[in-house]
Amino acid sequence: MKLLSSWKESLEIFYPKNFKTFVLLTLNAWLQTWKVGWVYFVTILALFCWSISGITISFLMLVAHFIKYAAAHTLIALYLMAVRPSVTKKNYSYFLHMVWSFGIQLVLLSLALPYVGPIMPPVIFEIFVVYTLFFIMFLLDSSGDIFCLRSLKNAAVFFLYNLPLVVLGIALQVLTAVLLLLLLYFGYSSIADDLRKLDQGSAMLNFCVFSIGFVALTLYLTFWVGVYVKRTRDDAALYT
């Protein structure tokens, strides 16, 4: 009975009035995070750029492969640290404390994900990614969860008790991604030739595509963090 009640309550976020408020709060959290990120992320943005650049080191291919994926997931983890609500001021001390407390678990997770993805069907992997985001949020909110068992359990409970919301959220996310890809495809085709005629035109085009993708990624992460915050506050007793 509690499960069905929780499912019904989770869908209330999509009621027109509630959804408008949720979207505004999500956008505000996204903007506030970028205010923090502009100061503290600029020094590590190169990590993400490297992670998508395909750069490798010929005599250290294996090491470069690990670092490449760890760099991308490190930036994502840092973004989650920045966007999550916290009573502590978000400065270098805050980020260093979070990395010191949870760095080993996050690095191990980031190294495992590239090997898990290829063996999963795309839909299952998308579900797994959302579950992983919930797990990371519970981990960051935990204290001393060294072996991640409590966070793994709470993420599973959260996923189950908010299943309709998660399914609709993933569907909305996939639809948005498809529309974005179509926009990029047709936009890329129409302006690529013109830009290539300019000096540094290809670099400008790649930068634009990268920027759009990066903004979409951060909005995607902020959306799920907002879902996590709202629902854990609504049903806090489930996650003790």
C-alpha cells in the first residue's frame, strides 16, 4: 500500500503547477551551480575536454584509458557535489572534504562504468545510469558509508518507490536527447561547410557542439538531483 501511495505522490511532480515550480527550481539550482562552478571548475575543465578528445599516450595506453574515463566522471561527480544542497559553503575546502571522504568509491565507480555499458542494452544502461546517480547522491549524503552498502540499498529503495517518476523522467530525457541530436544533425549539416571555409571554422563548430552537449548534460544532472532532493524530503523515513 505504501508503494502504491509513493508512486502516486511521485507523479504529482508532473502536475502543471508543481512541474512549473520544479522546472524553475531546477533552472535556479543550475544557475547557482554555475556561479560556483565558474570559480572552482575552471581549473579542472581540461579534464573533461581531454576525456572527449580521444587523446592517448602511446606508451601508456592502458593508464591513459583509465585516466580518460576517470577525468570525465570526476567532473560529473564534482558537479553533483556542487549542485546538491549543503549547509556548508561550497569552496575549495568543501570540495576537498567531499573528495577526501568519497574519492576512492567514486574513482572505482568511474573506472567500472566504461566496462559495464557495452554489455548492457541501451535502455537497461540508461536505467543503470540513473540508478548510479541516485547512488552517488545517497553516498554524498552519507557519513562513513565506506563499503557503500547503505547507499546502494537506499538508491534501490528510492528507485523502486519512485518508479513511475523515474520511467517518465527517463522517457522525457530520451525524447529531449533525440530532439537535440536531430537539431545538431541538421544544424551541423547546414552550417558545417560554411564554417569550414573560415579560419578555425572546424574548431568553432566543434566547440559549439561540445558546449551544447555540456549544457545539456549539466541540466540532465540537475534535473535528477532535484528529483532526488524533493522525493527524499517527502519520504525521509524510507532512507534511514
